[in-house]
Amino acid sequence: MRIGLFIPCYIDAFFPEVGIATLELLERFGHEVEYPRDQTCCGQPMANSGFNADCAATESLFVRNFSGFDYVVAPSGSCVHHVRDNFDAIEQTPEVKEVRARTYEIVEFLHDIEKADAFPWAKFPHRVGLHNSCGTLRQLKHAAPSELREPFFSKPMDLLSKVEGIEFVKPARPDECCGFGGTFSVFEEAVSAKMGYDKVSDHAHAGAEYIVSADTSCLMHQQGCAERIGVPIKFIHIAQVLNGASA
Amino acid sequence: MSDPDMLHPELRGPENNDSITRHGRRLDHAEATSKPLRSRPEPQPRGARIHGNRPIDQAEAAARFIAAPEHEKMHDERLWDLRQKRDREMHGIPEWEDLRSLASAIKEHTLVHLDDYLEQFEANARSNGVHVHWARDAAEHNRVVHGILKDHGAKSLIRSKSMLTEECGFRPYMASVGIEVIETDLGERIQQLDHEDPSHVVVPAVHKLRTDVAEVFAKTIGTDPNNSDVHYLAESQREATRPLILKADAGMTGCNFAVAETGGVVVCTNEGNADLSANVPKLHIASIGIEKVIPRLEHVAVFVRLLSRSALGSPITQYTSHFRGPREGGEMHFVLVDNGRSERLGLDEFWTSLKCIRCGACMNTCPVYRRSGGLSYGATYSGPIGLIIDPTFNARKYSNLPFSSTLNGSCSNVCPVKINIHEQIYAWRRELVKRHETPFVKKVAMKAAGELLSRPAAYRAAIAAADIALAHLPRFVLYNGLNAWGKGRENPHPPKQTFHSWHHANRGDKG
């Protein structure tokens, strides 16, 4: 299986370890993983601000980079949501549609495509608060959101449960948005920061040592909030845990 | 948590609100258990600043709300409590999701055939002896109602809550023509006495602490300013308002459902105040948004099962009142109001917002609304539903509102009629950019971002520069007033190398 690795801009710049873990994890499952070197971004920042026309060139570049792979995999729920559900600034040629449909977030890929049933290399003996980002929860449908009356399921929890030693805590508001929201985080910074404070406090109250998420953008925001108000909690991407990060 | 002294106040448990903890122990002596002495309660943060037609700055008003922590905390917790009660009710109904789909389908069907059902409703109402009026917009609504009141020589009007009449600026209009309006809903009465708009469609004064209410009542109905006991306040208001209700010349209600096949209207309240407004005076006027019509009486059951469960997490409102015709010696008038609804019905991406039954569930679940207060939106409708309705009234004035959202989607999931609220918020952002209703700086920034992100070489150079900047700039440069990220958060810690350069060094052959 030939996989194109999409490493979103902020992960490339600030969280290379998340990209490395994703790459190594896919390689552990025996995949041939390529990283197209001209990649930048999926266009989401402009699109979410309403400037759809301004993402046309970025979307075209994305398609040029990722056309022809069996799967495109990224460690970021919100970017995958953009590619799959909103990526319409450019003409929807068969090639564009193909790339969009083949783009997967790493948890989905491991759960639905790879059907991974063991991570024997991974141990994480810590109390973990799972943060399902809104993009993964309500758009990519990683898990059952609390608002709907449907049977419980959670793909990230299914995967993490296979990691030795992990223990989950129960925050009071498990799927409340953490307040990142892309450009929302700067255009409405007071509310955004307050939501982040509440989120990290909720997890800390529940006894979490780590907040684990499939969305690094949420973690970046939450980490900034936790450091600002002095909440002693650590942050780690789910790919790092599944890849055997020791902490 | 080994050292509680290190904990930020945010982290101290709710059980410890009145105590000081040291080294994890609750202290029992007076210093620890007494409440802090304070000269006066935290003043109520006020809503958005309105400057004519200039865009409302919701973020500015929200920041002031957050700067009043007692208000923000109460508001967030109160509404979250409603959301949790809603969830419990939902779990009690196995067919909940089917019910939502059915309610949505009934509303969509009705909206598609709105003209037919409105005519049917009108004909049946007339045959029940009701006077039916049509109003194109807010001004016509107000004129029609004023005309009815003038015909009857009415000088005072008691009213139960109606968002439509808020839309119409009804209270100020009535004041200008010398007719006294008395709100009969407790929350709405508080807001009226405080000269504030309702901040929520169901619980209009939810942003107020009881100390705020005590202050309002002390000024307006003469209660003890230092007594904020809830029962005392409610009873005092009742004593003050009941005589006004009993001698009012006319009554007005809104309408939750207008049933086409019967020509009757259904009004849901918890205080029974719609019944007071409709039954005490001889003249009853109901203002009805044209989207409130539903085809059949049996459909009311579908909506009634959803409405209060979604709104307040109670199985049903205390009163579900059906009004079908005037009582003997009385008169009943229905005013059917468009006020922009027909135009909204013609908007491809936004017409389903007309399915809304005004339950407020989207507000209760919205993490931004709960931390901002409804008045921060500076519009009749606040919260998620407001973000998609308000711009249809005035795209310039409300051009910022669709950005007051993280697009988290919880609103769409709780909506009992399945409006895709967060997708419409996203669509409004696009629409406002198309209509050039977004700030120039944002436009420039997004254009620049689009250009940079589509040119790999330029992008690589910029990333390198950003890394260097973050690593070497002193903290005070990053955390100044201009840096919206750094105001409330620490910056991410720049790594030694980007993923890009790591990959080049470690997997150079695979890129």
C-alpha cells in the first residue's frame, strides 16, 4: 500500500515529533510511506474564515502533491475534515474527488482501514484524558458525541485500549470544545482562552496526567492555556502514544 | 496533585469555594471558612456596544463578560446544567433521533408549501371568529397592533414572551405611542425593568445574578436592595405586577405553533403567563411569525415532546395552551408577520433556519455563548441560531457574528429540528466575504496566506524565519497587546528542527 504522508503546516513547524510518530507508526505496519516535499497546507485557515477563493491555489497544490496514492494519511482531524468535506475552491475533477476521498486521519486509518488490533511496542502507564477534537468527533465521527442518542463507540479509545498500562479518566464535560477553532483562537481570543482554561482544568480535576488527542492544534492551544494558568498537565498526540512514546 | 499551592484558582474544586486549602487540607478555623468581605456585589457586565449600523463587536463584549468571573461562571454552569438535563430526557426516549427527523421533515414540508398552509390557517381562524391580519415587516406589525388597540381605546397591554415582537422593536414603539406594556414572564419583566433586551430565547434574564435582580427591583419596584433572596424577589415582583395585569386593557401572546387544520394557536409557557395575557383582558392579540404554521394538530404532539426537553430538560412545559377563538364578549386577533422570512425562505443555503422552534438548546450547548452572555451578540437572536438568522436582517451590522463560533457542531446535534447550524455558520462566512462585509485587514491577511501557502519555496523560507523568530524574540515582544495568541496563552515551543528538515535528514530518499 502506497501512502502519502500529509504533515500540516503547524505540525511541521512546531510539533515534528507528531509527524515522526505518524510516519514510524505507518512503517511499523509495513506501509511504503512517502512525504511529498512540496506540501504546505490544506487551505483550511482561509476557508474557515470565509475566504474560499483564496484557498484555490493551495488546494490545487495539495492535489498535485497527493494525487495517485492509495491513501493520504495525516495526524490532524481538522485538516482531514477540510479536505474531505469542504475542499471545494477548485473544480471537482475526478482527480480532486479521488484525492479527497482517499484522505484519512491517522486514527481512522488505523481503525477502519488497517484494522490494527495490537500495538505490542507501546506502553503508556499513565492516567489519560482523551480529547476528541470537534472535527474528529462530530465531522469525522471518531466517536459517539454526547448530544446524540446513539450507542457508545470510540475509535481512539479502541486503539488506545490496546496500549499496555493506559488508564482513562473521566472529565465532567468530555466533548466540550476546547476553544481553539482555528482563526477563532485569535479573533476571539478571550473566549478561546477561557474555554481552554476550563478544558485543561476539567481534565486535571479528573486526575489526568496527560491529555491525548488526534488534533495537535487543540493540544497546542490547550498547552498554551495550561502553561499560562499553571495547570500541571502534559500533552501528547495519539500517534505518539500508539507508536510507543514512553512519555 | 502533590502541591495544591501551585494550583491555579481555576483548579480548586467547587467544593472548596468558601475555604482556603493549604497543603491539601481544608482549614476549619474562621479564616478559612468565612466568606470574603466585599462592599458590593460584582456589577453586571453589559452587552455589546451598539454604534448605529457598524458591525457589532461580539468579541469585545464577550471579553467584558469573562472579566466578570462570577457572572461568567454562573452563566456557564446554569446553561450547562440545562444541557445535561436535556441529555437525561433524551436518554429517556428511545425514539429520540427518529423524533428529531420527523420534526425536521414536518417543518421542511410545511416550509415548502408555506403559502398553502398559511391560507388554510387563515381561513380556519376566520371561521373560528378570529380577526386575521398580515404584516409584511416589523413596522407594519407594530402599526396593525396599535390600530387594534386604538380601536378598543386600550392604554395598557400585558404580554407574554415573544421573540417576534422583540424583532419588531415592539416595546419601544408602544412607548412612543403612549401605550404601557407590562411583561408577564418573570425573566422578561426583569429585563423590561432594567431596559435590557432578553439575552436568551427561553430564559431571558439568565445572564443576571440574583444580586443584579435585587438592584433592578430596588430601583423599580422598591424592594430592599440588600435582600437578594430569590423567593422574596419573585414574590415582590408578583405583588407589584399582578394589579397591573388585572386592570390591563388588552393581552398579547406569541405563538409556538399555528395549526393550519384547526386555525388555532398553541403557546407553551412555564409560568402560565400566556393564559393570563390571553384570558384576563377581553382583547387577545397573538403575533405569529409565518414560519410557525404546522399542518395538523397531531403534529403538535411531535414538537411538544421535543420542545421543553431540548430547552430546559423538562418533559413538557407547565402550560401548553391552545387558543382557537374568542370567548364570549371578547375579541381575538392574529397578526401573521413576515419580517424577512419570505426572503430567507428563498436563500438556498439558509432557508432551513426557518425550521427553528426557539427552544434555545443551541445556546445552552454553545461553549462560546455560555462564556459570552447573550447580550454580547447585540441582536435579537443570540447564540448559534442568532449567528445564522441575524445576518438576514442586516448583513453589515451582524457581519462579525458568524465568526463567533469554533464550528464545533454541538448546536446542530442538539437541535430538535435538525438545522445544520454549524454548516450554515460556515456558509455565512463565505457569503459575507462574497458580499464584502469582512474587515479589510482580514482580507489582506487571508490573501497573503493563500499566496504563501500555495508556493512551497516561499513557504519554506517563511517557516524558517518564524522558527527563528519564536526562538530568539524575548518574551515581552511575543506577549504584547498586539499578539492575540499570547494574551491568554503561552506560545508553542519551537523545536530544534521542522518535520520537513528531520525527514530530509532521516528519510531523504523517500520524499
